[in-house]
Amino acid sequence: MTYDPVFRVRRFNRAVTSEVGALDTSFLGRGRPLGAARVLNAIGHGQSDVAVIREFLGLDSGLMSRLLRSLEEDGLIETVANPQDARRRIATLTENGRSEFHAYEEMSDAQAETFLARHSRPEELLRAMDIVASSLRRDRVVFEEKDPRHEDARYCLGEYYAEIALRFEKGFDVSLSRDPDAGDMKRPRGAFMVAISDGLPIGCVGLKGSGGEVAEIKRLWVAPSARGLGLAKRLMTAAESIARELSIKVLRLDTNSALSEAEQLYRRTGWDEIERFNDDPYPDLFFEKRL
């Protein structure tokens, strides 16, 4: 017997709903349902605008109001009018709210550790989770400009270097490549963009400039869990938009033919193959695009 994909998706949904306690009236035994705990979590992690929290959690106005009221009645949050816009409300944790937030954090971490410990191949399980989360949150990925030395940028670059070291026939040593100077990938010369999915960096791209009209695209990378969602194209589009803002007229890039998906992307999106323009030992394909 073969079970169809819809059946398997619904089986997965039931398993997750049960495992996380989505239907429990007392999530993690703290006396309130998951919805209220998620609102408390969002506020504890720095979100304060009620409308933003409601949109982030995908709640309707009525449910959001009830959840906020229950948290206020428990003495865990306070809500006041936004001093810049009286039509909007700001929510903050009380001292008791901060204690409750930290209790949830500790219990949620312990629950996650227990869940992973039950599986004999936790890394494989995490990769599967990342694929699901990236797919479900595809419309909530945000692009943020970062200093190339920021921890999110360094994480992406580290993952990128590790992957191409495996994929290139002769490996990869960043010290032998023409690694861009961080200052060339910061405004006003260039930029470095990181794609963030619910706090996790899942992609990056660099725009290396010199202050002139010619710049290079560098270090385009998308996490394996987020591939197939159009993220590489969106990162390239974002880099091109920044290039236009910086009055850059010509973009260039190099790549290795081992990265066939990257080559296909460039050819599909208006890049023209050109002659070699640097002495980096790793690339064997060179492209240019006029903006």
C-alpha cells in the first residue's frame, strides 16, 4: 500500500500538534494555553508593538485582545499607548512577566533537548526540521544589511566556505582566494545582505565595491534547507537594487562550474559570460551585468 502525500502531511501535522502541546490548556504546565505563552515569548524577545506581534503570530484582533487581557490579569504584562502614535499600543513585561518568560525559556529548551535525545540521528532530524520551517516561513524571510564581520554574516560565510570546500574538485582555502575586504562590502562602497528566517541566517550575498561604477557580487549562498524557494534570486535582486542606489553601473561575478545551480541562475537572469577578470585560482566562469 502507498500512502499519498496529503495523508503524510496530515500525519506530520498531528504529530507536531501533539508533541508541542498546542491543544493543552496549560502549556508546559504553566497554567495558560500555547497562544498566551507565544505572546509572552514575543514580548520577552523584544517585540513590543501589539499590532506587530499580532501580525507576527498570525492572530486576529479579537483573539489577540483576549490573550493580552489574560496576561495583564495575571500581572505578567502592561500595555500603554504608543507615545508616537496613540492609536497603537505597546506591551512590556512586568517583573513577574520576566520571571515567567525565563521559566518558559528554560522549559522549552529542555523539551527540545529531550526531543532530540530520543532520536539516534539528531543532526538528520534537525536538517528535516530546517527544511520544513524554511518552507512554512518562506514568506516571512527578511533581508538585513549586516557588517560582514557580524556573527550572522560570519555564520553564513563559514557555511559557504565549508560547502564549496566539499564541492570544488581541489577543495577550497579562503586564504588563497581573493577574499573581499570587509570595508568593500559596507556602504558607501558596497553592502552585505543576510536572509533571516525567524532568527536563523539562511542565506547571504555580498556587494563588493570600490567607490566607482563597477562592483562585484560575492559569496552568494543559500542554506540547503532553504533551497528551491527562490531565495537566491531574491538575494541577487536585492544586491542589484543596492548597487543602483550606490550609482553602480556594471556588476561582475565569478563562479566555479561545480556550482551548476549558480551558473544556471546567472544565465537565466540576464548575466553575460565574459573573459576572466581576476587571478583568483578557484573560479572558471566569469559574468557581467549592466544595470
